[in-house]
Amino acid sequence: MARQGKKARAGAPDRVRELEIALEEERSLSRARNILLETNIRELNEVYAVLNEKLKALRIREERIKGFEGELVRANKLSSLGELAGSIAHEIKNPLISVQGFAKRILKTEDIAPIRRYAGLIDQEAGRMANVLVKLLDFSRMDEPRREECDLHDIVDDTVLFMEHHLTRFKNVTVELRRSAEPVIARVDRIHIQQALVNLINNAAQAMPGGGVIRISSGTDSGLGFITVADEGDGISKELLEKIFEPFFTTKPKGEGTGLGLSLSRRLLETNGGSIDVETEPGKGSTFRMLVPLSKTA
């Protein structure tokens, strides 16, 4: 028993030493882990700072891109307004001449009956001019998208009202309209759809430099409202078909187009939950179709 006690007492310092060594190893390992963790945290903070700066730069770039896109939309709209100027002047000139004529007749007569009749006609013609100007101001507005219930037939009518004289007089192009019997009510930004339609009509006219017929149809198909614009031009080759909706892509001669019309039209349709597609065959013309969701309350 005494011998076993001596062995136990002799082994105790060895056990304590082993525990001290193990504890020191754990401490060293813990310090190494802490150092590694601190290093990782420091590196992660540096990466976070770098990513945060890049995110800020991307946000600034995104805002600039949105600003550029807005400017492109404005430029395209102003370009369209310039092309519509001849038609607008024609629409205002005729009633203005009538007003002047009736006013001169009033000055030459003292009979109250014809004066009242002429005054009524002046009021009617002035109303025509006011209507054209109101539609022009609506078309030229540059504010945020504003959705409302619209009849696609009315949008086509207003657009053709502005463009037909310019097309027939300067482009040797006639316009044929086809429409469904029922109204086509969609909840869209009216000016967006009209702007896209102006772009398609201009493209159709430019596809027929020698003149021709543009056929515009409106109606419903598979639960969607549509407006189609068909020309009698040379059509679009398969190689070019994949690029026509790309910004700045154009086959027109320099100075006759920015290459933004179709790209912006697609953006305007997509903003309103719609889409645009094209059917074409070389030598047989092209048909562009705008699709928009119908109003749920219609």
C-alpha cells in the first residue's frame, strides 16, 4: 500500500504537467483562432466597404442611365412632334380660315339671324381648333406614366388625325383603318401608346420611300387589345430582324433616323404591361403588332 501511495504521489506532478501543457495548447489554439477570426472580420469589412462603394457607384450610374433614357424619350417625342407639325397646321388652318370668313360676313350684315348663324359656326370651328390643341398638348406632355381606361380605337383616330395630312402630302402614303365593332378598352398610359403608334407609322412610311398604303387595325385577340401597323415595303431580312429593337440600330441613311423608335416603342409597351412583335417577309412588307392588357372593368 505504501508503495502504491508513493507511485500515486509521483504520478500527480506528471498529470498536472500534462494538463498545463494541454491548457497552454488550447490557449495557443484559441489565440490563433481569435487572430484568424479578427483577420477574417477585417478582410470582410474591407470587402464590404469596397462592395458598398461599388454599389453606390452602380446606383449613381443607374440614375444617370434613367436620366439618359428620359432624355431619349423626350428627344424622340420632340422629333415626332416636328414631323406632325404640317398636319397640325393643316388641322388648325382650315377652321381658322372659316372663322375669319364668318367674322367678315358678320361685319357686313346687320340682320341678326345670319349673325347668330355665323356666330354659331365660329363657335363650332373654334371648338375644332381647341380640340386639336388639347390633343397636341396631351401628346407633348413629359410627366410620369398615367394609366387610365382608353379605347384603342380612339387612340388610333387621334394619331391618324395628326399624321394623315403629313403622310399624304409629303410621303405619298395613304392610311386605311380597320377596327372591331366593339370598343377595345385598356388601362394604359394613353400618350405612351400613342407615342409608340407614331413611331410605328413613321417607320412604315419610311419603309415605302416611293409611297404606298399603311393599314392600321385595332381590336382584341386572346384576351388582349391590339393595334397593328402594316406596310408594303421591302420587309426585313432574318439577319436584321434580330436587331431591330436594339437601341440606335437603324438601316436608314445618316440623318434620317436615330434608331430609337422601335426600341422606345417596346419600352413604352412593356411599361404598360404590353409587348410588341413583328411579322415580315422580304419583298412583302412588315406588320408590327402592339399588344396591351384589356381593362378588367371593361
